Amino acid sequence: MDVSVTTLDLGGIRPEHWPALAELLDDQERARAARFAFEEDRQAYVAAHALLRAALSDAAGGAPQEWRFAAAKHGKPYLIDPPRDLRFSMTHTRSMVAVAVTEGVEIGVDVEPANRRAESMKLAERFFASEETALLRALEGDSRRDAFFAIWTLKEAVVKATGEGLSRGLASFTIFLDPPRVVMADDPGAWRLAHWRLGAHHVALAGRCADWRPSLVERDAAALLRAGE
């Protein structure tokens, strides 16, 4: 099974690209984007939704503007009347957005900037499982910070794949690194995880499946807009 993760670095988007990216969204999305108080959050929202629409069109054809969405119980979006059983996940920060698309399998994707300020041990002791906290205690400096964000993004990806979001406690399952895997006592089904360090960002992917072929692709706004024409 192929799972494609596509990223878009917001720092590389030229001012003239933003109106065209917004045109890929529907009226409801543009209205929501306009309600953000900060320009950085508005741009991240527009970029993420434009990238998602382009990625879905790459996977199944059609114009990016034609996709329609609804939300499940915990807010996870899904497609209305898709041509195939497409599944997707979307994430954004103020510096990068990412989407994952596949068919027939629940997936989750997360991205975090590696230079984000975080009290890693305090956060781990509050939110992580004991095995994860013990791993971080054994590390120092940059190694600890990298391990913390690898675990954090993988955890976020898992709860997005389950559709529960943060209603599922992050300490209710354990992430192991090298290679990434998850142990979830109340959900022992097959899981696959992937993690990439992409420049100044950590990118994580989780899927409820027995086997997969994950891939990571970087796109720029100009190429995305050409594909949507």
C-alpha cells in the first residue's frame, strides 16, 4: 500500500502566490481563514487546505476546487462522495504544512519545527508514557530535543489516525524509536509508523495497516498552482 506525504515550506511562498492558493479553497474555507487573528495562522490554514486539495487531485484526478468535506465526531475531516476510498490527514505549523493521502486505510500526519521552544522533560513527564520519559532522561542536549520531537510528532500522528485526537491521552500508548513503532494495549492491531527529519522540521506518519510504502515529497507553491490549472 502506498502512502504519500507531501510538504510545503511556507517560507518559500511568494506574496503573489497567496491569492491563487486561496482560490483553490471553497467559500467556507476562505471565510474561516479570514477569521484568524494572525496572518501567519491564516496563511498556514490556506496553504494546508490548498495542498490537501492538490494532493487529492494528484491521487484521483479532478480539479482541486471540487473536493467536498465533512467532519467526524472528534473533528477528523473526511471526503463527501469520493471517487475512491481515499483517506487523508493534514497538519500545519506557521512554517510548514503537510498532508498524507492513501486509499482504504486510516492515517495521521504531524509536523513540528525542531527549533520550537519546549521544556521537553516537563512536557514528557506530563504527557508521555513512562518508557518514553525514561528514554529522554538518558539523553542530553540536542539528542534529547530531537528524540522528544520525534516521539511527540509520532504520538500526534497516531491519535490523528485513530480519529480521536487529543481525547485519547498521549500517555495511553507508547512510542519506541529506531525503528519507530507503537504499543497500544487497548488497540493491538497492526500499525506502521514513519518519521523524517526534513531540514528544521520533524515529520511523522502513522497508519493502521499491516504493510505500506511511505514516501515523502516536498512541493513548492508554484508547482502546486501549475498542477491545479
